Amino acid sequence: MKRLVLFFLCGVSSNLSAQTYVANVQEALSLARRNNPELVNARQNLVVQEQQKTAARANLLPQVRLYGNLDYNYALPVQLVPAEFLGGRPGEFQTLRFGLPWFLTATGEATVPVVNRPARADIAITNQNLQILDSQNLVLHDEISTQTARVYHATLLTRAAIDITQQNLSAADTLTQIAKARLDKGQIEPLEYNRIRSVQLTTADVLYQNRLSFVRNLNQLKLLLGLAPTDSLVLTENLANRPINGLAGTDTLAPAERPQVTLRQAQVELAKLQVNRERLTRWPTVSGYIRYSQQAQRDQFNFLNVDQRWFTIGVAGLQFNFPLYAGGLRNSNIARAKLQLKLDQAELDYERNRQQTDNEDIRNTYNQAVQSLDLNRQNYELNAQNVQIALVKYRSGLFAYDQYLNVFNESLTAQNRYLNNLSNVFINQTILQIRNGK
């Protein structure tokens, strides 16, 4: 029996999905920065690319290798020499063969760079490439944070819209019940009842659409937070209850340098390093080397015979390499690097202006939304009261349906303006805080 209960509990626990509670937008941002798959992969990729430093430094470190050659000279060089040198008769020639057909050489070699300015420049370029990769991660970090802020508030907005639409549907249901009773008594025409019923159906459809939008936004938020689609995500914050005080003054903060601008600056520095590196290819390189070889020469393939000699070859020296002409390749590379530098500088100037314009737009949108929010809230509350008053008057016969419908449509407009303005306030406030490093 105990085993059966344990098996049942294990089966139930395996079907339970993880549940995550998020209390505010700052918790959502923190969770996204820690668990977002794109950010996690970007951080891992940076660790992988760190190995480029080792590859760049290797060109300035000593290199040691062992290698061997097995040669078979199937056609050895020959030379005709006077036979009298070898005891023959004058006027005759003797054929001499030089070398043996089988050669086995085992060599150990070490080289060390002495002067190699392009290789040193490659180290600086590698470090700058890693700096660019880090800046790209900061850009991705900023984009994920901004997207998380927007989707988080969009989710709260659609949830608030569901609550308001449910209230509207409740009022429409009440109105439909009243109209149905009056229709049965012959107090109204079928046309009026059909119009009221149409509003009820339309409101119900809007409710379904809002629920769908909420689910979509919630799933998108799960993706940004690094949660599985089957995980449960609960947003405990009510957007309407978030305090408005303390928001003023955000426009006075000086935004930090945008990561998009920092990335362009890093690319400009890389282009400068590339220009310098191409110029350094005109400089000579000097490297030292030492080589030690053991060589065996055999007339037959018999290198395991220890009684036959092995010959030693040892050499040490310096190698000087000075490139004179490369078909115009160096000049072409320098010209291309200069053009790339000019392009990167132009893109930096444009990106700086674009980010400044974007910051101004978000700041102005935020300021306008803050100024309008209190007006929209009051208008929303007044229209909500008007709908209740109009419903009471319609129930008592003091209002015609068209009069009620006008009040109801005005209320819908006020609701949409209030929700959109409320969302704009907190979305742009959060973005400004992100850009100010908060």
C-alpha cells in the first residue's frame, strides 16, 4: 500500500509544472537578465571566444615540433669521372653514383619570434574583438530588458482590460435582461432588443479577444524570462495600484551612454587597429631557430640494424624576412581598412544621433503620459459612474436606449484611453530607468 501511495505521489508531482511569482517589473527584469536563453547563450559564447587570446599570443611564443622524413631516391644522380683516377686506363670514364636510395631523417626543431610587429598587433585586435562581443552582449541585454518591460506591462494591461470588459459584459447582461422583459410585455420593439443583444454579443467577443491577448502576452513573457510554456507564471502586481508619486523628475536624469553607441565606438577602434596592422605588414620579421636531426642512409630498407651508423645534423640561426612586393595586396588591404574606418565613424555619428532622438521621444512620451494620467483616471471614473446612472435611468424608463448607448460608448473610449495612458506611463518610466542604469 505504501508503495502504491508513493508511486501515485511521484506521478502527480511529475505532472506539476513549476510556478513562478513576479511581484513587479524589477523582479521581471532581474529574472530575464538571469535566465533569458539568448542572454545565457551570449554569456557562454563570450567565454568560448576568450580562447582567441591564447591563439593570438601563440604567434609570439616559441614553437617546438618533431617530425620525420622517409625518402626513397628511385633515381640517384650519377657522374662520369676519368677512370685513371680510380686506377683505370687513361681516356676511359667511370660512372659514379652519389648517395643511397633510402634516407630516414628524424628532426627536432624550435623557433622563436624575435621581431614580429603584425603578430603583436593581432593581440590588440583580438582583445578589441572581444570588447566588441561584450558590447554586443550589452546591446542584447538592453533589448531584452526593454522588450521585457513592454511585454510585462502589456500583460498587465490586457489583464486589466479583461476585468473592465467583464464589468461591461455584466452591465450588458443586465441591460439585455431588462430589454427582454420589456420585449415580452410589448414595451419595446424587437429592433431595440436586437441592438441591445448585439452590444452584449460584441462585448462578450471583446472579452474573448482580451483573454487571448493576455495568454499570448503571458506566453511571450515566459519566453523572455526563460520559463517553459508549461510553467505557471503569476503576476501579482495590479497596474492601477502602482503609486504614481516619485515618477516626476525622470526627465531630468542624464541617460548613460547607450550600449548601441558603445558598440559603434568599439567598432571604430577596431578599424583603427586594422589600419595600423596592415601598415605593420611592411615591416620585416626576424625569428630564431634551432634544428637537430639524426639521419640514416641505407642501400636496403634496413633501419633497425643498430650496427650501421646514424649521422647527426645540427643547425641554429636567425631568419630575416622582408616583404618587398606582394602584387599590390598590402596597399589594397590598407585602403580597404581606411574605408572601413570611415564607414564605422559615419555609423557611429548616426547611431549617436539616433539614440539621442529615441531618448528624447521616450522622455517626451513619458512626460505627456504623466500629465494626462490623472485626467484620464478622473474621466474613466466619471464615465463608469455615468454608465451606472444611465443603466438605472434606462431601467426606470427615464432614458431611451440611444441615450444609454451614447453614455456606454463614451465610457468605452475613456476606458481605452485610461488603460493605454496608464501603460505608457509605466512602460516609458521603466525604459528610462533601464537607460539610466537603474
